[in-house]
Amino acid sequence: MSSSVAQNQRVLSGMRPTGRLHLGHYHGVLKNWIELQHSYECLFFVADWHALTTHYEQPQMLAESVWEMVVDWLAAGISPGAAKLFIQSRVPEHAELHLLLSMITPLGWLERVPTYKDQQEKLKEKDLSTYGFLGYPLLQSADVLIYKAGLVPVGEDQVAHLEVTREVARRFNHLYGREPGFAEKAEAAIDKMGKKNARLYRDLRRRYQEQGDTQALEVGRALLETQQNISLGDRERLFGYLEGSTKLILVEPQPLLAKTSKMPGLDGQKMSKSYGNTISLREAPEMVEKKIRTMPTDPARVRRTDPGDPDKCPVWALHQVYSDEAVHQFVQQGCREAGIGCIECKQPVIDAVLRELTPIQERAQEYEADPAAVRAIIAEGCEAARDMARETLDEVRRSMGLGYR
Ligand code: TRP
Ligand code: SF4
């Protein structure tokens, strides 16, 4: 992938509205989005329908969670100038694509997604034996496919959903990708790439189709990704033509796994609301200080004079996120030789977290004070997203025989 990742690919990701975000979201997801928004065309959305698949009994919590999350995105540094921000349910095209894709999706594909059974087990108090919950990964597929997104930044737990998305796209293209005059259109598109690239493309295509040379296929795809002067439609034709004889209407996305590691919580486990070990992005500074001061440490350090082992201490995990080499030295030595107290050891972490949160909280306050501005950002994003979504949906409708009037 890496070398062939094209800047002209679309990036899309969604988050279920869970209310105010915490440092785990910031380090695990948002920092990555913030970086991506400057290199790619990015779409980020609030997956409110996905929230309803599990929280259909608490619809009253949606509105508040949605707006709190959007404010946190903006406060964290997601820029409405760089990325499009929108709300899933305000682009109803996702729902129509979900419906149309459901016609061709075998039940087994959804039943065997690991999160289906796992989540039912984990959320025992909820009845998740619903049609909507089974369809969760297919709705997610519609979210991605409707924008022809090439890259989807997600966590490990979402890779299986992306795999469903890819399978569905492949099946769709196989069933509906035949268009009249396809080969002629593809040949004309090849010529638009210029003499040299056209010759290269034809050569790679022959090597793949006649000798099964998968390396040639890879190179061919990379070549297409760098082509600036062919239309989106032609590009899809050429992707399909490279491999076979059908047009690729829907694009198979790749997951983009964040390189950021899991953010440790106050107790050393992964930071998560369900463990009650979080620091929220809008946590009051006094609370940040209090939470870190009362964090558990190496249980062997009962008294100030007892030596400790940072590897057995959740504070050390935070130092790895926040501190530089010099502080690492100070902690390692001070802890092992009982040269420092735990409060002393925690101070640099407190300072670093506060330093990180101050500008975020200042921005959050500004957005909180101006809800109309937040609504306007979302309205604009929804409109732009709808325009893109309609284009794909028109094509999908036509290819499924629904273009008649
Ligand atoms: N299922 C994702 C999660 O729980 C949220 C989501 C919904 C999503 N639709 C998406 C993520 C499309 C990426 C792309 O995190
Ligand atoms: Fe943990 Fe630091 Fe105390 Fe050692 S000195 S136990 S690393 S808080």
C-alpha cells in the first residue's frame, strides 16, 4: 500500500455519538484524523443511526451526545475548512444504499461478523436480536461505499466490518458492472493517459490477464491512482478493465489503522468510559489534577521509602505518552531508588495533560457559546456530503434497473 497511497483518494470515517470525548478518543482517533485532513479529502460523520442499533430504547440521549461530540471534534482541531463534517441521518442516501445493498448481501456474511455475537454477549441487558443490529456492518458499508472512499481510518475492532464492505462492493460490481460498450470506453480512456502510460497500462494488463502476474496488477493500480487527467468514471473503468471486463462502480476501501497505540487509562487498562478510568477533553483542571493524584501506583510502594517498579505502575504508562527522555530517566531512577515520591512523579504528567487540554478547552468554550456556528458547519457538511452521495446513488439505482421513469 504505502507507496501507492494516492493523495487523490477520499478518506471517510464515522464515530457513534457517545457524548463528550476523552483522551482515549483524542490519542486513538482524533489526532489521526487531524493529520489526515491536511493530506486527503476527508469526510467525518456522526453515526447516529449506528447508535440507535444498540440504543434504540434511549432516543432522548441522541441530540445532546451528537452536539457534544461535534464540539469536541472541532475543539480538538478537526477543521471544517479542511474536512467535511456531517451527520449520517441527514444524508438519507446512506439508507437507500443500505436497502439496495441488502438485496445482494447473503445473511451468512453478516451473521459471521465477530462483533455480531460478541456484542450481543457483552451487552446482555439489551435485546440485540434485531434486524437493524444484524445489519450494522452493512449500514457501515453503505456509509463508505456511497462516497467511494478509498481509505477508512478505523480501529482493529472495525477491520471485519471493512472486510464485509469489500466483499459487498466486489459482489455488486460483479453483478452490475457490465455496461454496454465497456471495452470501447475503456480503450478510449487508456488513450487519455498519454502515450507512455497507455503503453505501460496495456502491458501490465496483458501480463496480469495472460500470466496471472499479480505484481503487474499492483503496479497497474498504482499507475491509475496517480493519473490526474482522467475522470472518476474512466478511472473506475480502467480499474475494472485491468482485472477483467466489468466496470468497478463501487470502490473497495482499505482500512487505515492508526499508528497511535492504545491510550492507557487511570488504572492502567485501556482508557474507556465503561471502565470509569477516563479524563474527558473538557475535564476541569482541578479534576484532572485530582484524578491523576489519586491514581493507583505500584502497590509495592506503600511508604515513600519503599522502592518501586515503573513497569508495575499505570503512571509510567502515562509518562510514555507524555514525557520526554529526561523525565523518563527521572522516573526510572527516582522510583527504583525511592528517590522521589509518587506525587512528585505524577506532576509532569499533570502538567502535560493540562498543557494539552488548555487550548482544546478554550476552543470548546467558544463553540459552546456559539451553537449556531456549529449548526452551520454541520449544515454545510451535510449538503456537500449529500451531493456526493447522490451521484453514487444515481449510478447504483441505474445499474440495479431502477433508472426507468
Ligand atoms: N462502527 C464504527 C465504530 O463503532 C462507526 C462507523 C459507522 C464507521 N460507519 C462507519 C467507521 C463508516 C468508519 C466508516 O467505530
Ligand atoms: Fe509509579 Fe512514579 Fe510512584 Fe514509581 S514513583 S510507583 S512510577 S508513580
